[in-house]
Amino acid sequence: MRIETTNKEVIVRLPLSANTEDLQDFVNYLRYIELTSKFKVPQKTVDRLADEVNAGWWKKNRKRFIK
């Protein structure tokens, strides 16, 4: 692996043998960091939203798991 920097970007070079699923997970994480870096939301707010999303998902999918 090689990491290079220019005035405008960081370039990461990996061999073709690298695991693409792991790379995709890593790229998704980097994208998340990029997208959320400008937001200043209290952790309490994030936790509450996550709870709401999880509750909604569970309500929709409960029947698939509990019979």
C-alpha cells in the first residue's frame, strides 16, 4: 500500500489482490466521516434518532423474526 498527498487530495494505492468487500466498508466509512464532519449535533440527539429508526424498523420487521 502506498499513500500519496497532493495539494488537493490524498491518494491511496492498493494491490489488485486487496479484498474488495473490506475496501468497500472502508470507503463507506470514509464517506461517512466526510459527510458528517461539518455537522455539530449533540450525541444525545444522534442517539435519540437512532432509537427512533431502530424502533420503526423493528415494528415493520418484527413478524419476520417472531412467529
